[in-house]
Amino acid sequence: MFYRLSGVYHTDYVSDSRIYGVPADRNMAAFCLIIGLAAPFIIPSLYLNSYMLPWLIWTAAALGLNLVTGWAGQLHLGYAAVMAVGAYSAIHAVRFGVPWEIALIIGGLAAAVIGSLFAFAALRVKGLYLALTTLAMQFIMDWVLTHSAAISGGSHASLQAPTLALLGQQITSDTGYYYVAFGWCLLVTIFMLNLKRTGLGRALVAVREKDYAAAILGVNSFYYKILAFATSSFIAGVSGALLVATFFFLAAPEQFSVNVSIQVLAMVIVGGLSSIIGSYFGVALILLVPGLVNSAVASISQGLGVQIGVETLAHIPNAIYGALIVIILLIEPLGLGKLYGNVRDYLMVWPFDQIRK
Amino acid sequence: MELVFLAELAVNGAMTGLLYSLFAIGLVLIYKASSVPNLAQGALTMLGAYVVLAFADGLGMPLWVAIPLAAIVMFGLGFGIERVALRRLAGRPVIMILMMTLGLDIFLRGTTMAIWGATSASMELGVSYEPLFLGDLFISRIHLVGSIVTLVLFGAFMLFFRTRAGIKLKAIADDYTASWSVGISVERGVGLSWALASVVAVAAGVIWGEIQGVDQSLSLLLLKGLAVAVLGGLDSILGAVVAGIILGIIENVGANFLDPLVGGGSRDLIVAAVLILTVMIRPHGLFGRHDIERV
């Protein structure tokens, strides 16, 4: 009734490979697009800049990690390190006098080169051992960042990002930052939506399911693993650079520490592996909910007159963030994307499934 | 470079390494029984130390009462964590299990900090800080005590694996399904391994809490513990002890040479490098079981 369908019944391959299997999905995507475009005029700029903008950029980053973890099935615990490479290369390029458009691509390419180093670990081991190796690489990268004054300015220094300018326009307004983030997130989303329709996407899925079996089918699993790492690292690099250019305005090693790697992985897994809409949900949940709950707790305790210590309040978001991961994994290990899919599938055939019973 | 100085570095490194082993034994116990890499072991260690302090300072008990009580509490907590969080994920891809332990790690750390605050507390174990001279070698007393605790625990586990419960755990570690079919309660065995790992975490928390103070930095032992566990082979307790000594010596001697070159802080670098090299060259570690993968 809601989807005006009684189920999805493909009769040819063309309809099966459409991005939107159901017209209602396409309509909803168009609706979200319009909301996204109109957001600066609807949403107060405080919320736009402190909630919407980080949400969109982190979603782009999470989609990049989803490419390598969800599609290609390679565990990656060093994603923040790759983002750092992109951010620092782009900023240094701009300070050197390169225009921002090219600097962003330089950042992405530099991240892709370094990110491919992670892939060499993936050629040798997989699963748990790959996760541990990438984790160790993240620690090495942290160390390099904090100890090389040439890159980051030293352990407690931060690097000022030059003013963002695209297509000859200086971007300084909140609306401008928002549209940059929105555009990048849209670009990555369109890329990911189309990925499953391409040979690349199918090869990645084959490698994920069983790399030996994929090799027997003629899919060069080494090549596709490296390609997956490089592509996702490119997305990571540009996202990292944009995050610094439009949100932090400063680059510091702590912004790309191991905790951030874990956070992005949590976004991807809570959202659902290889689910695009799930990544949007996962980022929203991990990024926004702990802060919201914390301010709710603070205001409730004030209302009730109960004193909660400053330190306690400072650590409640962390506890909630951990609890969210645990709870989502217990309820639905396939993440929020799967939960959404369940609701959608139920509504799709409602009320016809009621008649049959 | 005098030989005595080098020997002193090596001996102290070996003892620090044994303290890493103390931490790593917890990881190995859980991995052995259920193939779950417990990334929450750092948070458990931290929590163990805080629970001991809660009994000792909060309720005013002497430490020799507080530590066993904390061990009992953590034993139950370990069982509980396995029952509530991990059992439902059995058979899921390793990435979800990994994420679950990471989530537990974040949750336990956040909750501990929210309850007890982030200021560093001291353990007051009563080990003197007087230097101990063994011939010409200078040795830290607390590290010596910690190494002895590690070796005693190692011996205790060796004995434990000869008891009925221990043999069951060995059977579970060897083959999940086969032990199921001969009537071993696999769930209870895995739960027991979590409980024992939590008790080990109390021991590690007490010793490390005495050395560096009880605060959030206790959970940072995770990387070193992982490196030790992987180097020794993730499913070998003997491996954890031997690898701890090796890593400790490499780290202490290596850092002494590298620190002046790179401007300090090379310890983490060495540990990460050892971890990567181990995985690249010999993923199953020194004493671990080499699994063959079939398509």
C-alpha cells in the first residue's frame, strides 16, 4: 500500500540491475536530495554546522570504509591514519600554493598510495590477523604524525587549514561549507550506489565471499584487494581533507588517532556491512546520539535537582557509545541497514500478506 | 656500551615483558577456548584494578582481602559478559565479534571512568621502591614481584589444564564440534575461559596499577598484550610467557638505542613493528597452531 506494490518481481535483467528496485525508493531518494539541498534554508545554521555537516562528511568516509570492509571483506582498523594522510597532504599542498581542487585530489592520491601499503598486509593474511596488522600500522602512523615536525608541526601542535576556495570562490559561510560537504557526500553515494552494478563491485563481492574461490573463477583477488584499498583510501583522503577544511579548520594528530579508526569502523558495522543507507544511519547514531543523550541526562538531572559530577558527565557519552555498539550487534548483527530493510520489506507487501494468512 | 648496562637493560626488559605476558595470558585463554580476540582485555584490566581499589579504599578492607574479593567479582563479570554479549554472536564473521569486543571495551572504559573519575589513584601494594642490587645489576622490586606472579599464574594454569575442567577446555580449544558431540558443555567452557581471563585481568591490573597508577592508561596495555599474544601464538600460554620475555628484551634494548635517534617514544613503534613482522612472517606465532584453510 505504501509502496503501491505487492512485492518486487523482476522479469528481466535490466530491471534487476536498476539502482532503485522500487519507484517509491527513487521518490524517497529524490525527496531526501531536495531536503538536503534546501537544508541551509530550513535548518538553523548552528545545527547545520555542528550536526548536518559532520554527519555528511563522516558518512562519505564511512562509505569509503564500507567499500573495503563491507564489499571487499577486508578488515581495516587503520582508516583514520589514511584520512590523516589525505588531510595533511592536501593542507601542505594548499600552503605550497596549489589550488584547493587539485590539492584535494593530491590528498586523495597520497592517501591511496599509503592506503595501498595496508593492502600488502591483506595479500598475506586475512580476518583477525589483518585487523591486528592494520591496527599496528595505525599506531605507527600515529607515531610518525606526532614525531615528525615537518608534517604535523610536532606532538602538541596543530596545523591551520588555509581558507577553502573552490572554482575561484572563497568559501567562508556556513552555507558554503555545508554545500561542499553535501556535494562530496552525494558524489561518494552515487559512486557506491553504482558500484554493485559494475564488474568491479561484483569482483569485490566475489573476493569477499571466498578469495580462493574467486581466484578459481578468474578474478585476480590480489589485484582487486589492492584496488579496493586504494579506492577506499582515496575517499578517506578527500574526506579527511574536507573534514579539516570545513569543520575542524585545524589539523592535529589526535583527530586521526586509533580511537577515530575504531569509531569509523563502528559506524560502518552499526550501520550494516555493504549497506549504503545503513552507513547514513550508523554515522548518525554513533556521531550524534551520545551527545544528545548526554545533554538529556544533564538537563534531567538538573530538573530533578540531582547533582552529577563533571567527570561523570564527561564520560557518559563514551559509555553510551560503547553500549550502542553492543546493543545494535545483539539486536541485529547486520546493522541498522538490515533493520530498515526489514521494515521496508514488511511495508512493501502490507496489507497483501495479511490477506494470505 | 658496557656489557653490564646491556645486561641490566635485558633483565629489566625481560621482567617488564613478563608483565606483558601476565596481560596476554588473559587474551590467550579466551582465544584458545573460543577463537575470540578479546580486545576488551585492556578495559577488563583497568576495571579489575578499580574494583580492587573500590574494596580497599571504598570499604576500607586490607588489600589481601580486597584482591580475592575483586577476583570473585570479576570472575562473575567475565561469565556474564560471555553469556550476554558473546554467546549470541557465536558463528558470526570475525569482524562482528571483533566489533563486539571493541564496543565492550569502549563501554567498560566509559562506565568505569563515569563511576570512578579519571584522576589517577595509587594501588599501595606495599612493595618498596628501594633498588635491589643483584651483583652489579639494578632491579626494580615491583617488576620482580610481578614476574613472580606471572610465573606462578603460568604454573597454576599448567596444573589447571591437567584437571578435569582444564582438559575440557583443551578439548574445546581443539575442536568445538567434536567436544559438543561427546557431551562437553562448550558454552560453559567458553564462559569459564572468560571468567578466568577476567581473574587474570585483576592480577594484571593490580601489578600494573602499582607500577603506573590506576587510571585509563591501563587499557593501553592492549597493543603490547596483543603483540605478545600474537608473537607467542594466539592459543599458547607458554608462547605468551616466552614471547613476553622476548618482546620485553627487544623493546627495552631497542628503545635504548632508538630513542636518542628519533627523539623518544620509540617503544610503541618497536611493539607495532614486532606485531606486523610476526603477522607477515609467521602468523601463527612461535608456539601457535597452524590452521590450514580449505575452500
